[in-house]
Amino acid sequence: MNKEFEVCFFLLVILRSHCAEASSIVCDEPDCSKAKYNYDRESCLGPVNWSDITPCWSQCGGNRQSPVNIRRADATFSNIGSFTFNIGVQQAFQVSTFSKGFATTFKIENANIILSNVNQFGLTGSSFKLDGFHFHTGRYNSMMGSEHSFDDEFTPLELHLVFYNTKYPDVNTASTQSDGLVVIGVLTQASGGVWNSQFPDCQKTNQAELSRVLKKAFKKTEDYSEDELFFADLALKDLLPADQESFYTYEGSLTTPSCSETVTWIVMKCPITVSVNAIETFKNIKIQNDEEELGVHGNRRPVQRGQQNTPFTLLRNF
Ligand SMILES: [Zn+2]
């Protein structure tokens, strides 16, 4: 009798978890605010299907989508100079962290970090405020974690620093405007890994302070919570490579739905380096309202352009 009860209970648990899983997946959601996406290539919510999930994500199927493969030989030199900041790269500012879907987002607290002298694609004269930053990575045991690649080669992690045009009140409003967003992408290596021919003209760096902060932040946000949980001090030098002058730039999009085609991308020529441990801790984070860990599918969108040739304007300033 007891045994029977146990078996029934076991079946009930399986059935319930199965039903819960099936009901949480809605492949076609007319209400944009309810739509969900993921990075599972087998799922109807996976990256190739993002544009079909809900009407306001149709731009995910557009023709200026990001990320791209940067074919170095295809980049055209342009005399656009280097961007500048209103604060020194050593100056500390406070960041706060909370889990948001597939990425632990770092917000800038009580600091106005302004990017200027962005002279490409008609942005001369505009200034951009740093809203926050986040990371993209790959699956467990995969070295392919960055969204952008250089000549088809990836790094285990990529940092995105998200800036919005100060002529708009906030990042969400700016993201709908053609001159709204600038994102600085920094390919990120894992310490202890090979410092290889991937970045031949770059100085080896080690972002020890960033590694320490990331490990703590990811550990804190491991179990999803909407609450802001963690505060830390960082400086721009922790988030940028030693060479802060040289970059590639092109016109692209957000790499997550809604995939708005309003981003001027600046992808730094040189990488930064964080500890393997920090990257592993990131992969252990549980995805929003889900028991699955980030490292099962990662949170990198596959390359959208530049695999074969570069039929779009890719500039370099060096
Ligand atoms: Zn991103």
C-alpha cells in the first residue's frame, strides 16, 4: 500500500513538473510584454526564432543585426579619433547588481559617466551616459562565449557597456531612436588560458579587481531575485583594455529582443582578462524563474553578419 502511494506520488511529481514546463513555453505570444525568449537552439524560443515570437521583436530578423564577425582585413581606416570620458579611468564609482533574465546587470549608482567625441555615423556632438554593463558567455566547457568574433575566433566572455544619448530621458526611450545607443563591446579572455595569436598587437592584462567583484556579484545573484543585492566600487580601467584608443565600429542592434537596430557598436581591438573562476561562477547562475543554470545554453546570440564577407560598413580608427 505504502509502495503504491510512493509510486503514485512519484508519477504525480513527474507529471506536474512536465506540465509546468510545457505550459511555460509559448512560441507565439501576441502580447509583447508577456513574450519570452531563450538560448536553446532546439526550442521555439531559441535565437533563430526570436523574430517570430511576438510582433514587436520583428527587428530580430532585420538586416543590421548584431553581433557580427569582425573580419579585420575588411575594416576600413577612418580618421574618427578616439572617444573620451568626463572622468579619469582610475576614478572609482559605485555599481549595483541584480539578476535580470539571462544576465546579471550592473547599474551605475550616483555617477554621471559621459562618453563624448564619438565621431562616426553622424554622432558628432552627441554625448552618451553610461547606464550599466553586463556580460555574455557560452555553455559549460565552451571557450566560445563572446558574441562578437575576430576572424571567426571567440573568447569565453564579452562585456557590454551600454550608453544612451543624453538628449533622451532614459535608456528605454533612447533604444527606440536611431541615434539612441552606443555600446562598447570588450572581448574578455580567461586568465590561465592561452594568450594566443588572437590579439597579436595587444598588451596582456589582468583585471584582478573586476574578477573579484564579478565572483562576489555572481555568487550573490546565483538564485534569481529582483532585489538589488550587491554594491561594489569599480573604475573604467577595470572595464577597458590597456589600449583604450583602438577600436572597430559599425551600425548594429541590441543582441537581445527587441533587437532594436539603434546601436552604434564600438568593439575594442584589445581584450581584457578575468579569472576562470569568475566566469564559472557566472555560468552557475540560475536563470530567471527557472531551475536551469546559465551554463546549460549560455547567453550568447550567434553571429548575424560577416561570416562570408562584410557587405556593411566596418570602420577602424587605428
Ligand atoms: Zn549585451
